[in-house]
Amino acid sequence: MGQRVALLPAVAQFLGREQKLLIGGAWVPAASGETFATLNPATGRPLTQVAQGAAVDIDRAVQAARAAFPAWAALLPAQRERLLHRFADLMEEHKAELAQLETLDNGKPFNVAYNVEVNVAIGQMRYYAGAPTRLTGETYPVSSPGFLVYTRREPLGVCGAITPWNYSLVMATQKIGPALATGNTLVLKPAEQTPLTALRLAELALAAGIPPGVFNVVTGFGDTAGAALTAHPDVNKVAFTGSTDVGRAIVRASAGNLKHVSLELGGKSPLIIFDDADLPAAAEAALWAIFANSGQNCVAGSRLYVQRRVYDTVLGELAARAGRLKVGDGLEPDTSLGPLISQRQLDQVLHFVEQGVAGGGTLVTGGQRPGGDLAGGYFLQPTIFGGVAEDSVIAREEIFGPVLSAFAFDDEADVLPRANHSRYGLAAGVWTNNLSRAHRLAQHLRAGVVWINTYDWFDPAVPFGGVGESGYGRELGSQVMDMYTELKSVWVKL
């Protein structure tokens, strides 16, 4: 047991002032003058007031980004690299502040925010900072004589980014980094539930010397500010991470000027454990595959398939481990699971739990709200269902909470079609010591990423994205640069 994490003076000062919009290098109120409260999900109480941007503010930000684009695109690649490395340096210098803001606004444990997520965000920014001098074209051996033919990668223009509340800092850097590295300018609309780290990142970007208008932040709600950004005729590309339903709306809105769109959407990911696996390690992986970030994870391993011979053993071990997890305020040092993001999200997840019970599932553990000091927050115990029908609601729908459905299977031929029976296709996991089986399943599982004998690992060098209703396009890796550039072919007659 350690001491509760004390707020840094810089964080207290940040929370003590009303947060404005960053447009064209200036901090300005929303045109309407309206604000909204961002809440601490561990207590349900306001943290601070944030400007409530709307369509007029989005337009101001887009015009600022449009004005800044020519000079930023013309900047020498090495100059952009230096500025982005300075940005990453400042993120590292203010790491504890960013982690505390993430914990307060999202609820996740501070130790996770500090030791994992901020490090991931910094690593991503450093990876993208090195990209400007790595953007290359190709030459082509065409069959017409006397020609030199080559391609160029050129920036799209103004990009819009809409980020989710579950990993607000990491998802913001995933979009800020490649957009700016490739010479685009950016308007970021963070989730209204978690705007604080985006605003602090914007302050650091200005301090790093990112020119005015290159990076703009408009806080507000999805149906006003977000919708205006996706439909704006002067936005050339929208990158979105969030729900599948909102992704569909963005695709429809993008039709006006046929803007580029990349989407990382929902998931209902299967994790498959064979009886030859290292079962204690597999159980630990399955635990965090679903309960990390209180299940609010796009790649959450929410469908657990365990080979029948070891099903009871694994499920019992998993339930025992889940029972030892401490649910609590993220600023408490021994907290394992923080709250869900909002009362609305908690109500939705509790409704899924009710449907699971009504549908005949066996509630192995959890399913209840903790009381006492936690009664004012949006907390839920880690929850495991066994005996779940394959066509039940909790087996099909993305719950986005700490709720696991477990299934028994007989063999590879039995589990593969069941694992693939989903409209989503974001991630999958396989635990087995049979090398041939692992590679067969990796080939045939319908998912954008497959983890073998591990789960939920990322690296900025490795592309990430989904298939089916989990979206299209890729984040991370060199492939993300393709999402933020236009390919131009040049023919030269010699």
C-alpha cells in the first residue's frame, strides 16, 4: 500500500482555469461563449470548464489550418523533424502532468497512464518525428523508351482528427504525428468526455515552436463540432477512432468533397486458448485482454474460447484472478481497474449484464457496482460469463466494459468459424505451443491484427487497423504515411 498520488501544482493550475480553443496559434473562447464541464469519472464531479466549440469554431480552425498549410508543407523535412522531436521532448518533460490529466479525465490507474500510455504516446511522436526524411517515391522501368518515371508523396492539405475517450492521449498522437510529419495541417476534435490531454498537448506544441495554425484544437460535442469537421468542404482528410455507428455517419458526411477517410472502429475480438498452451500465462493474458482500461478497449478480448479439456481450469483461474483485482480511484496506488467513463456508459454496460443473465448465461463473477466510497463514481466489478449462447447479445455486441463471455470448443475446425462469426474484425489472439496451428489460425482469422501467445501489444513501427465493420485504413507503421499523402506520378521525356 502506497500513498495516494498527489496532484502536481502544474495540474492544479491547469484545472483552475477555464479551457479555451486553440485556433491559429491563439487561445480563444467558443464563438457562442458556451462551455461544458469535463467530469472525473471516479467521483462524478467536475474537473474544469471547457469551451464548447461548434460549427463556426470548426470553420475558424479549418481556415487557420488552410492559411498555415503552404508554409508548413514547404518547410524542409529536417526542419519539421526538429520541431516534432522538440514536441516529443516536451511531452517527456511533462510526462507526469499528462499522466495525471489522463487519470483524472478518464479514470484509469495512474501507474498505467504514467508507465505505459504516456510512454507509448512519446514513442509514437518520436517515430513520426523521424518520418519527414523517410518519405520517398519510386522509379518505374516503363516500357516506353526515353522516359524517366517516378512518384512523389505530397501532403493532402487540411486534416481533421476525431479521437476517442478511452486512450485519448495515445490516439491523439497517432493522428497528430503522421499528419504533421507529412506536411499537413490539423484540426483535432477530442472526445468531449476527455479533452484535457489534447489541450495540454496543444500547449506543448506551441512551446515546441509548431507554427500558428498548423495544429488546432476545437473541443465540443460530436453532433455539432465533430459533424461540422467531417462535412467541412475545406477538410481534405478525416481520421476517426470510435464507434462503428459514428464511422458510418462520417463516411456519409465525407461524400460532399470526397475527402479521404480512415476509420478505426469497434471490435468483438476472440482470444483462443488451446489445451497445449502455457495455461497460467494464457489466463493472465486473458485477464488483461478484457479488463485493461476497465474493458474500454477497441481490441478487448471479450470473447474467450477455451479448449474443452481445460475450460473449467482456465475459467476457474481467470475468475480467481479477477476477484483479486482492486476496483478504485486511479490515483490510489494499488488500483487495478478504474471507473467506466460516464454514467451513460455504466448504464449501458449494466444493461448488457442484465441481458446476459436473462439470456441464460452463467454469471461466474462480478456484475455488481461496488459501494462505499466508490458509490459516487462509475465503477463496475470485473465480470465473467460462462455458458453463453453463441447468438446471445453479449456474445455479438461490443460492450466496451469489463464483461467477458467464455465458450468451450473442441478443436481447430470447431473454433475457427465461431471466432470469425462476427461483423467486426479488429483483433484476435491465439495461445498454443503448436507452431503450425498458430500460423494456420493467423492466416485464417478474420482480423487486422493477430497476437500469438501474447495479447494487446503495439509498436509504432507496426501497422494497426481492422476489417469489416472495424473500419479501414491503418494507423502506425510506415503505412500510416500513405493515409496522409497523395501519390503523384511524374513522366519525364528525356
